[in-house]
Amino acid sequence: MKRVFSSHNLQLVHHLRNLLAAEGIRAVVRNEMLSSAMGELPPAECQAELWIVDVADAWRAEEILAPRPADGPDWTCACGERSGPQFTHCWRCGAYRPG
Ligand SMILES: [Zn+2]
């Protein structure tokens, strides 16, 4: 298990979990209930947290969760893998995006 994101915005945390799920990455939301304890606990401890189940997915999860530099066309790696514009690496072979 590895925490990859936390926020007071529970909807956002769930949205990101869905994004990961769409990529086949299992993730769970923690501290969901704590956000209702806000005011009694230090705010930083009340954030909902997104944890990935398999640490091996961490690198890919961070790519997915990273802010998109720009929208653009999909790109195709030398290995033939097609990736969305938000990816700076090929997830299959690890090569950097050309250009
Ligand atoms: Zn590749």
C-alpha cells in the first residue's frame, strides 16, 4: 500500500480513484469518515487519502495523477504503445515521450 494523494475534497479523491481504476490500478480511499471530524482534529489529519494497493503501480499512478501539462494528441512510443498526452513516459517500456 502506498499513499499517492490526499485532499479535503472527498469528491476529487474518489474521482482520482476512478481514474486509476480505469487504468487497472487498484486503489482505496482512506480517512473518508475523518473529514467529518474537521474542527476537532488538526486539518492535515482529516484529509481523505488515496492509497494504491500494489506499490508496483505507484509510478504509473503518479503519472496519471500528475497535473496534465497540456492537452494534446495521443503519442505513440517507439515500442508501439499508444499513450495519452498526460504521460511523459511510455508505461510499457519506460521510454521518454519523443519531443
Ligand atoms: Zn514504449
